[in-house]
Amino acid sequence: MQSQNKIYVGDNLSVLMGMNSRTVDLIYLDPPFNSKRIYRVPIGTPAGKKEAGFDDIWVWSEDIDIRLEAFLDKYPRLFRFIGSAGEIHGLPMKAYLTFMAQRMIEMHRVLKETGSLYLHCDPTAGHYLKIMLDEVFGKHNFRNEIAWAYKTGGVSKRHFSRKHDVVFFYSKGREYVFNLQKEKSYLSHKYGFKNIEILSDDGGTYRYVHCRDIWDIPALRGNQPEVTGYPTQKPLALLDRIIKASSNEGDLVLDPFCGCATTCVAAHRLQRNWIGIDVSDVAVDLVRDRLTDATAQGLLKSDDVKKEVFTDFLATDKPPMRTDIVKTKLKKPQIKKILFDEQEGVCNGCKKEFDLPNFHLDHIVPKSKGGGDYMENFQLLCGNCNSIKGDRPMEYLQYRMRIQKNLTPMY
């Protein structure tokens, strides 16, 4: 039996589009924040030896405009919102939000009905991402805005120190996995409490209380064993809490921006299955090394897990192919006749009427982009629209049609 634990190298959108619907129990993502920074790793660190890092700089292009066009029919409010955000914040923000929206839609699709998503961000674009999550997941499925507070160096003389990130917690539906978590609450004294267990450690006297939406979890320091040197690395304690709260043993956890594999390591040691995706092939070596280091450092507690950790995951640069959509066995003439009736003799591009022989059978999502021979992915186009679209996604044709319409003289 093939392991569910996988690292995919490549564009996470292609991987997400190839995953079956309703298969993932929990998604955690720590995407780029549109910080306008280039992140590189200090030389000599585990990640630095592999030249890991990423650019968080966004530039608008016609290709992104084409991607945005895909939202117009199914998500018109999202289309208008991204356009408005671009007018307020500039084209780089518009490019970033288009990138994120595509992936949010696919992440919503692959989540089980009982699943949850945790999106990690900062104030740069968090307010925009919150509105987009409201649209894709439904505002009624918003559960928490978690503030992860930490103490690190650096202060400003012009504003309060910025020492927290935001994690948006959404469920897919009303019934979702949630396991209450407790944390230590230190006390100034231990007198006057009834029916409460009072404990002590090096930090003082404490009792356990249910977690609030403000998480005081220390940021990583350079001398900690789990530190890889990877920019934006998050502590295992943060992921432990999320995974324990919103999944159970044996569940599948997905991190589409897995970076240095914190989510993968945390999921593995908590007996969850996991999938990580990263655009850099460096990620595979980082994941393998980090899981090995996790065993050596005792971060993976179970002997059984220690035995499996070196071999129990698949690394590949080939995106998966969906198996939950039935490939049609109908012949092309039969498919064309069915679509001709469904489209009422109208081209799905220019919206003009044609006779059946003048239509071409087309894949809405090309096979080269993960599309398949299933009825939902077929459409009829006239010769002109089919020539313009070629072997490109449908949004390219929609974009070209809109440009042509805007350029048409008005008499």
C-alpha cells in the first residue's frame, strides 16, 4: 500500500487541482505575505547548505489578468473585490490576491466536509485574505482570528513593536473536528482555589485552562535543536496545537507551502498522515534531513514512527491525477450532441448560435493542465473561439473576448 505521506515539488495549484475532492482533514498554510522582501537563509544552517529561500515580491502581468478572469463567472464578487483591492493597494497586491484566491478555491474543494483550514498571515494582507476566505468558505464558517504573540528583538521609535501574527481558522461546514486544548496559566499564588489542580514547574505555580484565541508561544531561537535556518520557520509547538485541535490520529494534514517541513514533522509525530507541497526541489532534501534530525533529537517519540520516518513518504515532481471524476466512455459525436442540447446551440465562448457541424469539441481545462475526458470538462466552441483558445485554459479565451469587446467601437 502506497504511503499517504507525500512531498510534491512544483506549483501547488497544479497539485491541488489534481487531488480528489473531500479527501483532506486539515489544511495549514503559511503562504507568502506580500512583504516585498527576498528571503535567503544564513550560510552554515541546515537550510542554508541547500540554498533555500524564496522571493515575496509580486508583479502584475497579463498572465495574472487571465487567471483573474477565471473568477468572473463563478465568483463575481471575488473578481470585483480583487479589482478594488488593486485600485487601493496597487497592482502587486492584486497579483498576490489573485494567486491566493486560486488556491483558496482548490483548498476548499479538497477539504472534507468536517475539515478545517488555518491560514497564517500578518497585517500586510491579512485583512484582504479574511474577506476572501469569507467569500470562498462562507462568513458563517469563520471560527477564530488567532493572534500568535511572541517576543523577538527589534523596536521602532515610530510605532508599537509588531510582535504577533494572525492565524485565521475556518471550518468547511457546521459539523467539524475540534478537540479542546488546554495550556498552562501561571498564578501569582496558589491559595483560594477550590476543586482545581494546582501544579508547579520551573516557571512557577500554574493550572491548566482552555486555550484562548491569543497564543503566547515563544518564537524560535537560533540555538534550539529544531531550527533549520529557513526564513519564516514556525515553531513545532504552534503546529502541534493546531493539529491536535482540528484533526485526529490517522487523519490527513495538508500544507501547500511546506517550506522546511514543520507541518510534516508535527503531523508525523502526532500520528497523522500528511502531504507537503513546495515549489523548490530543495524542500525534498530539507524534509528528509529534518525528519532524520527529528528522530535523532527525539522529536519523534514513537519507536514505530522512528522506523518509518526514513522511508514512509514519497517525493515526486509529478502532480497527482484526480480519480474521483468518471471518465466518459461516450464517443465524440455523442458528446457533441449532448453538449449541443445543453448549450442550446450557442458557442460557450462568443455566445453566438451555430449549427452542430460548425462546433469543435474542447477541453475547458486542457489535459496539459490536469484536465480530463469527463463530461464536466467538455464544451463546444465555434471555429474562431477554438482557434483563439488553443491548448490553454478557458479563462484565456474569456480574457481575449473581454479585451475584444472593450476595443469594439460603439456607434
